[in-house]
Amino acid sequence: MHDQVLSIIAREAHREPADLRADMTLEELGLDSLGLVEVIFAIEEQFDISVPFNANDMAQAQFDISSVGAIVRAVERLMSGESPSAAVA
């Protein structure tokens, strides 16, 4: 699952998955808001999940997008049935 999330993010950032680091931000990857939406949609489709995300108010978002690693942890939490906001660390 980890590798699949990295592959999705890398594809949208036009990079190789091996080039991604857990601490990289979306800004470092050159992903804008449209790129983020594409990542979210691809994750939802790939894993058949619904990502709780409020693009209009990041303070209320329940899905941490602060870094590549945070996104992976949030997806792992969603897949395990835990609250994705618990992945914030």
C-alpha cells in the first residue's frame, strides 16, 4: 500500500517514486491545488476509500497532507478503519 501511494504522488508530481522522501511537502514536489485533488481522487479510486478532506479550510481537514509520509500514514489509517486525523504526527 505504501508503494502504491508513493506511486500515485510521484505520478502527479512527474517524478520517480524512488525520488520521494517521507518529509517532502507537496510544495517541494511542485504539486499545486489541482495536483493535490488529482492525488486525492487517485488514492480514493485505488483503495476504494473516501478521503475526508476540506480543501476550503485546511485547519478542519481530517486528512494530513503536510508531507508525503503524512499522506501515507493517513491512508494507512483509513485502510485500517482508524480516523485519518490520528495520523497527524
